[in-house]
Amino acid sequence: MKVSIAGASGYTGVELLRILLKYKEVEIVEISSRQYEGKALKEVFPFFIGSKFENLKFVSELDKNSSDFYFLCLPHEPSLQLAKELIDNGKKVIDLSAAYRIKDASLYPKFYKFEHKYTDLLEKAVYGLPEIHREKIKSANLIANPGCYPTATLLALYPSLKNKIVKGNIIVNALSGISGAGRSLKQQFHYPEAFGNSYAYSPLNHRHIPEMEDQIKQIIGKDIKVRFTPHILPVSRGMISNVSFETDLSKEELKAIYRELYNNEPFIRLIETPPQIKNIVGSNYCDIFVEKDERTNMAVIISAIDNLGKGASTQAVQNFNIMVGFEETHILRDLFIVYP
């Protein structure tokens, strides 16, 4: 299987390379980065020295005919265009940007500052959350890999949505490691600014809100609003999503519907104490804690993922496994955290 990666020098691209390195079935044909054009992978990322990828050289643009499968780790607008060209060329694509995640094209100017000009392809793109859309992923040519916050939040919500037990709107408070902001330099993520600091950002108009609400509507068939507040954590990677909503189910009934839906999911772990990011970083796992606050009649569902793993690159590889017919857990089940 010949594979190419666009934007391979960003965090998600490097994480893809780390995982695909373990695949005997995959040949990495090309990796692109305008910043590092002509440089070998080992020059830019010395931790690849000694690996089979060490002498791969970055190109500025990918050859659209060189591979069978393409991962796009680019900004949204470049991904919008490249995905279209590759699909027109008969290739299979997993896009890690948001260019094809939201079905309502009218939302892109507000949340992503561009007009979506490929609405036909937008309609055909499959949202790549395997626990919800596994069957559609199997036959898809274009996967819109979910965002990190939506992944953590939707996995926390899915059994409750599927069983239609959510009353009213949903409250989500989430925390993410700094790598979620990408590899480009920004003052607020400069070490002296970020170390020992934590804060909320975009509390009213975060761009992942329409993605969450779009998927919720697809699952439940009606509009439910999400009151979403993201926060920065002073760690490199890891994410926690704390989800609450009113429900009349008891704690035992609530836990039962989560066990019923998730017991056979290979990357969902239902746990009895609130999750910790130390237990999921570097993996494709999502740890979920389910509880009921009887005093307020609110369900409390807390999930934890690696924002670069299940929130991005390992989930992309999970989708890849499904699309090409590999065992879904292939390689991914053997990715474990580094401890402590």
C-alpha cells in the first residue's frame, strides 16, 4: 500500500509517521512540507534516525499519482482544494483538517473564514468517528477526520444520544494540551507564558461547536445546543471533556446503556474513576467515566483522549485500517503510553 502525507512536519503529520513506521504493509512514498523542502526526515526530526523513514526527503508538493492513499495534515483551505483534486484522481483520502467535517456549507465563512466551493464533495465525505460511522467508513473515498474536542465530546455523549435520554441542551467544559494549537509559533504558547498557566478561550464561538452540533443532529434527528467552553492545560498533549446534561435515568440505568454500546468497542474503556490524561497519552484509547448527580438530575460523563492520538492521528489510522480492510486494531492496540 503506497501512502503519502501532506503537511508531514506538523504535529499530526509526525504522529502519523510514528505510527505508520510500524506497518510492514505500508510504503511511505512522499511527505510534503514547504518549510523543509529538500531536507531528510532525520535532519528535521532526529528521533527518526535509524528508522526506515530516516532518509525520506520532504517535497513542497505531493505527486497526485504516486500513491494509493493520502493523509492531509494541512490548514483547512489547502486541504479543501487538495482533497478535491485527489478524489477526482481516484485516490482515497483522509483529511485531518476541518474542510469537510460540517455538512452545512454556510457555516464555513463564520467559523473558518472561507467559502466552501465543493458542496457536492462535502455531502459525500464521511465523518471519521468509527464508533458511530464504521459502516460508512468502510466504503468511503474521503474521510473527514474529526476534531479533537468533538471526538472526546461525541464519544462521551453517543450512548445517551442514541438512546434519546438527553433533556435540554448540553454543557461541555474541556481541557486540552498545548499541542492542540499546532506547531507554529504563538506568543501565548511560548514556555514562559504557558508554563503553570491555564485559561478558557473562545467560550462563545469556538469552531468545534458547529461540528459537535452537526453530529448530534445526525444522531438524534433534532437540534440540541452545546454550551462549550474549552481550556488550555500547560501540558504537551492530552484532553479531558466534562459533559453534563439533564436526564431522568438513574445512575445504574445510565451506566447500563454505556456498557451495552461500548463493551465491544476496542478503543473505548469504561472506567470507575474520573479519567487521567497520563493513562491515554500516546494511545488511541478513550477513557470514559459515567456518573449521575442525583441532586441536580444531571448526567456527568467525563472522557479523556490524546488530542494528537484519538483526537487526530491514531484515529486517522483507525479509519485507514477500516478503509483498506485491515483489522481495525492493527498496530494501534500495541501503542501504549510512556510512563511516568
